[in-house]
Amino acid sequence: MAVTIELLAPQPTPTEIDQLAELLHTVVHGGASVSFITPFSIGDASQWWRSKVLPQHASGLRHVLVARVDGRIVGSVQLILDMPPNQQHRADVAKLLVHPEVRRQGIARSLMNAIEQLAVQHNRTLLVLDTVTGSAADPLYRSLGYQLAGIIPDYARQALPPTLAPTSIFDNYPQALH
């Protein structure tokens, strides 16, 4: 399986938007806690990409990297650069999504490595992200050098079931890696 990681075009095609919506819908319904709870329709997923993410991506305030297999988007991650004036040295990493059909094949790691390289290109020396404490992503982030900054109890609702869960906040200094 050949995987390519690339920056999404500033104006993605309707097919790409559909693939991003399907990816988000699938991971949420698989239980991923990525800011959404069920019920969550494919229309909700599409609307979120169209209204929240893609305008910021087109403006450069947020960058979306995608992973493709045979042209199909099977993963994505975002680098949020829109920070206050006193925090221009940092960026948030958000919404690491990998389709369940292709998990455990290094796609998440490849997306994270690429997002760190992108952060360095934008002169960001600190990356911050959060994940549900004890999630499957937790050991991945630790293996990539992310350090646990803290845990916030009852931070957000999980997708399935929509109960409150603690969130772990991680940080990393990508320039130290390159």
C-alpha cells in the first residue's frame, strides 16, 4: 500500500471535501473523540469542513495535511497557526484522523512527522495538542517525543458514549528533532 502525505490544495475539489467528510464521520462513529458527539451526520461533517476548516486553510491560518492511498483521502491532520501576537512561536496540532480500514500501518506517524516539518517551515518552535487520556493516540504522541504537560478531568464529551472524559495536553519542540 503506497501512502502519500501532502498539503491539501487551498480550494479542494468537491470529491476531496466528500472524502474528508466521510473520514471524519467514520472516525466519530468509531468512537474517536475529536470534538463531536453522536448523532453526527455526514452532512454535519461536510458542513464542519466547509465552514470551519477550509476557510482558515485557504487563508493560511490553518494547514491541512492529508494521507492518500490510491488517490483516496484516508487520513488528515491540521496545524493551526492562528495564534495571538504573544504566541507566534507556537501552533496547535489538531484532528489527527486515520480511517479505521488503514490504521496500524504508520499513517498517523507519517502525518505527525509531516506536520512537524510544516511547523518548522513556519518557524513554530512549540507544538501543543490534546487527546483523551488513555486513548490509542496517547502512546503514539509519546513515541514521537511529545511530553505530557497535564491532564484536565472532565474536559470534553466522548463521541461514544457521550460521557465526560479527561484530556491529556501534550507539547513538543519540533526544531529539536530536525
